[in-house]
Amino acid sequence: MALGLALCAALAAPALAVQPDEVLADPALERRARDIGQELRCLVCQNQSIDESDAPLARDLRVLVRERLTAGDTDEEIMAFVTARYGDFVLLEPPFKAKTWLLWLAPAGILALGALVVLTSARRRGARAEPDPLTPEERTRVDALLAERRGGNRAP
């Protein structure tokens, strides 16, 4: 049972594409490289971090990050370097600024629009649930039409 649980836990961990030849000898630098790699988008796959992607460009970015780390750059300097080179799109969580405000606000706007449609629809449905009562003239006319119809359906 314990072996099965350990196997499930191992399978639930994210698959990393980091190759053994990319791993840094210093565990602290490697941890920083992995943290940075989880924040950068693979420009080929677009829905994976560079640590999860097997694409050659992702490998190049992983190597670049590790080279900059061994050169002594801070995490912020590395992120600034990569962002300057590839733009905010390379970040899995782009910053909120003039160029990206639509990206950040669109989901909330769509949700609000959906809620408005649902509320409007519910109100209209509630308003149609009970029709207005007939006026005396309308009631007389309906009764006359029904009596006429009943009289026309009788067999001679």
C-alpha cells in the first residue's frame, strides 16, 4: 500500500525536462535556476514553463539562466535580461501594466458580463411568469370566442 502511495505521489509531481548535463553542481544555484525556470514560459509550447518543456528553445533558455546564475547575476537581473530579450510574453505571470491590462482584466469582465446576462434573463423570466390579468372587454371577447368554438365543434 505504501509503495502504491509513493508511486502515485511521484507521478503527481510535475515532469521536468531539465537534462542531467544542465544541472548545476551547486544545489543552491540549481534551486534558483529551477525557481526562475518555473516563472518563464516556453515560447514554443506557450503553456509550459521552460523547466517542463522539451523544446530546443526552452533548453536554450534553461542553459542561459544557468550561465547567468554562474556569472553572478541576481534573479531579478536574469528576469530583466530575459524579458528585455523576449518581452513580457516570456513571463508566465506578466506584470500588470498598460500593455497587459486587457490580459488581466478580461476574465473579470467576461465573468461580470455573464452574471449580468443571467440576472437580466432571470428578471425577464420572472416578469413573464404571471401575465397581466385580462380587462373586462378582453375577458368578454375570449368567452365569446370560446363559446363560438365550442358551438362549431358540435356534431349536427
